[in-house]
Amino acid sequence: MASRRIPGDLATGLLLLFSLISTLSAARFSPPDNHLIACGASSAADLDDGRAFLPDSGLSPPVLRSHGRQISLSNPSPDAAPLHRNARVFACPSSYEFEIKNTGIHRIRLHFYPFSTPEYDLSSARFHVLASDITLLSYFGTSSPVMKEYFINLNEGKLVISFSPADRSSFAFVNAIEVMSAPKDLILDAGRLVKPDEITEFHGLSKQALETLYRVNIGGPKVTPFNDTLWRTWVSDVEFLKLSSASKVVTYSGRIKYRKYGASREVAPDNVYNTARATSGATVPGSNYSMTWEFPVSSGYKYLVRMHFCDIASLALNQLYFNVYLNGYLAYRDFDLSDSTGQMLASPYYVDFVVDVDVLEHLSISIGPSNLSNPSWIRGLLNGLEIMKINNTMGSLDGKSPVILSEEASELFFVNTCGFGFMSLSVIAFMLFVRWRSESRSLMTWSRLPVDVSNGKLSKDSPVIPAFGVFKMVVSSGYYRTQKEDMLRHLLPSTLTSLPLSIGGSGDGTIISEDFLWHTRGPKRGEPRGYAFIQYSAKEEALLAKSKMNGRFVSGRPLVVRLASEKHLGDLESKFSCAETKDNDARSTPGQMNRNAKIAAIRTKLKSLEEQGGCATKKPRLLTNSLPPGNKDHSLTGYQESDR
């Protein structure tokens, strides 16, 4: 008995082993680039489909360029997927960089599983995701597990995937990342562009960025990644099917005949082509369609619709003709599947359509009978369906406008908590540098000199006004200093609009520069300020010119000449102040009391001048609170001038 059972057991075992080897060989695909990253994990995550995801920290070369926070489920359930137990959280713009060996189309997958910890509730995250300057996600957030799949044509030796919080109070997260080279025949360059009134060719499809929205196994059950050559999931079409009264499910147990240069197992697995939904040609009343599927989509984008066909329902060749409709527009008339497959049954074939969705928020795919078909034949069939969003003209797959981020995560110029302070300091430093450069080159912008001479108020008894901030100026503690001692300041009648030759040409010494100053702001902009500066080659020459020019009458008014470095606080600074302040010298030192007494006397004099109408219209203000006590070099301390 045993001897008779052993051959049967062996035969059964060999058959199972052969089937397993065939399945594994069919599912095995070795892409040149294959990065599987478990974000935030401390050890590798092994999946049921045989793939292992490595932790994002400790890799060589490192892929994580700016570290975020690692968080994990404290008590994960035994049923929790390995990729859903950990996450990487980013409070600032961050990125992953992957080395690309072979350029071309690559598949990118992002896994998001929003679990909660005492520190983070991942369902409250809002963030942007970019890859190779393509906006993948904008203001993205999710409260349920989701996997996003994209196809991008890479022309460089690296891929940078960037994550950035949508605002200062939010954060970004990711559980896992896949970057894999796509098979060369997966995305072709041309498709059938469906328009309301015509069908044309759409070229450059392989250069676009695509987002997979739907992958459906028509008429069959869900296909898991374990049974797909590219680890894809194909869902059932039941929830999308709208008109099913005239359709039936067809299954096939034979061998799918893949042709050279035709559809391969990487395009779709056997499980998709082994099942189909077919119709005998009857239509729903009021409609030209036998079968219709409807999918929610976003308006404002073009969509790639890939339809998979494999004639597993006809009894003979050339007995299957039907029409294809997209959003009610005829996309393919009298489609002959036998002719497309080279006169072979059970041979897979797919067609790429491109349709523009402008207003509608849904995309409908319909199969209808052809006039070439016999009523006794199968008059419509579909095995599989894929819908992918095409990036818009702005390079975005989410939102009309792209999110602008730098490729380098450390240089992302978003106004957020990480970069705002540094940017502000940089701008302030640059502005101070520009101002310092301009002040060092132009006398007109060296300083706001403390006093001004108003029209008609200069007389023989007018005091000398100290002048500083000339040529080389240092601002410190609220007053100005100068190191120039060969510069004369001439106090001129404000009616003069230029420097008279009689002033500049004293005949003694060499004049290096002459500067006649004007108002640069305020109501008097463009009018003379009432003084000028003349620089001599030596201090001795300046002193000689001063002795000759001081007191000379110009335009009927006396000329006041002083060295630009002279200091005349005391009686000079106060005679031109019309502001009244109380004298509080109770706690002053003897030296300060003498100085304050002089200031008090000058204020009294100014008050009397004001009552007589002798105070200038533009009054300098003496701010006693800003006078540094005991400072011997404070000739302009406390003076403020305004052009108002």
C-alpha cells in the first residue's frame, strides 16, 4: 500500500514544487535601483512578499540628509504591518537623497500610517512632498493608512525627496519609502488623446510625472503584491461598476500567451489577464453602453487611462469587436482585439488613452457594442484598468501651483521656525553693510547733522554751530565723532545755492574738496542746508583759512567758520534749542552743576528769543536724558534733527 502511495505523493510534491518555482520566477524582478527604506525604524522590516526594508539611519551612503524624530508604536498589535510600526517626523524641511544608477523612469512609493503617540498625533500633520522639483503632495494629511505611488523620469544620478511642514505649527511624517527602476516597457511615450470631436496622438508621455490613482482587476478578485511581478495591488471592480445588468464574469485557467515586444508580466500579471468582464451586446435602455465604470478624480488635469485586454471569452479569432468611450466621448471605434494581438487568443494587449478632465469631478470608462459584431458573439470585454494623473504645466501633481522648495533640504527657504531667524539676521546685516558703504562714500549721507540755519535768522550775533560727521564718521553711544582736523565748516546764508568763489579761494593752502550740502528729505528737499565743508591738505592751512574767512560778510550776512573737529558744547548747543526742560541738578557733580547752570541760562535766553519771534522755524531739540554723564567727547550729544 505504501509502495503504491509514494509515487503519487512524489508526483504531487513535484507538481507543487514546480508550481511554486514558476510562481517565484514569474514574480522575481531585479531592478537596477531598488531602495526600500523603513523610516524611523531601528531594524529591518520584513514583508510577506519577501522584501526587506532597511532602517533610514545608519545606511552607507546615508539617504537621510536631515534627521527628524523617530517615533514608534508603544504596543503594536500582532496584526500591525511591519512598515506601520515606526515613522520619521519632521518639524523642519528635510529630505532623503537616493543614488540612481540607471536614469529613466522610476517608481516612487510613499507609505503613510497615521498612528498616535504621547508626543505626536500623525493624523494632524499637514505637509508638502516634492521629488525632482515635482510637487507630489501639497498640504497633505491623512487619518487612515495610505500608500502613494508615482512614476518620474530621472535624468540625473540622484533623487531628492523633500518633506516640508505646511506651516509653522504643523509637521511632516513618513513611514516608508520605495524607489525602484521601472521596466522599460512599462510606460510608453505615445497614447491616444481623446477630445470631444477628434482623436489624436499624445507624445511625450514617458517624460511626464504620473500618480497612480486606481489599479483595478476587472471581473476578478483582489491581487496582492505577492502575486504581482512589481509588488502591486489590484482591487476588485465591484465598487466602480455602474452598469452591470448585461455583463458577466469570465475566467480562464489556461496559459496566458505573452508575445515578444507585447505586454509582459511586468505590465500586468497573469491574475489580471485570467479574468475579465464580458457582454453579449445588450445595452442599458437609453444608453449606448453595455458596461460602465466611474471613478472620482480632480478636475484640471489630464489622465492616463490604461485598458488591459486579453480575449479569453471568444470561441474563435476575429469574433470580438466593440467601442470604447471615455467620459462619453468615443475613444476607439470597432476595436478588433484579434488583429491587435497578431491573431492570437488569450494573448494580452493594452491601450493607453489620454483624456482631459476640465470640469467634471469623475472619469467614466464604458464599453459598447460595435456595428461590425455579430449578435451571437461576445460584444465587449475588459480585463484590467489603470488610471494615472499626469502632472500639469506647472509641474504639480497636487494643486494648480507647485510648491517652491530648494533641492537641498538645508537650504529650503520656507518662512518657518527653522530658517526665519537666520534669514532675518542676514537681511539686517546686509542692510547695515550697504548703509555703511554708502555713508563712507558720500558726504550727503554721512549723518543727519544736528542743527540747521533757517531763512533770515543768521546775524552777526549768531552762535557758531559745531559740525561733525565729516569724511570719516564713527557712531557711538548716540553722538558723532570725527578724526578729521583739516576740514572747515562754513555756516552760510540759506539763500545761497552754491559755494561762492570768495569762500573757497582764500588763497592760502591747497583745497582737496568742497562740499555744498542740500536737504535730502522732507519738505525742504532740494533746498540748501546753509553750510558747506572745505578740506585742506594740512591742518595748518585750515587754521590759516579759518582766521581769514571767519566773520567775513557774504550776501550781507557774516560767515561763521569752524574746524569740523572743534567741540563747543556749553553755550553753543543750547542757544539753538527752543525746547524747555526742567533743571534737575540736585544729584549732579560740581562739574556737572557748572555745565547744567550754563544750559539753564541758555534756555532762559532762548525762551526770550522765542517770545520775540527770533527762534528759528526748525528748532533743534536738546534731550538731556541722552547726555552721557562725564563724557568729555560729546559735542553732539543729545541733538536730534528732523526735516519735518
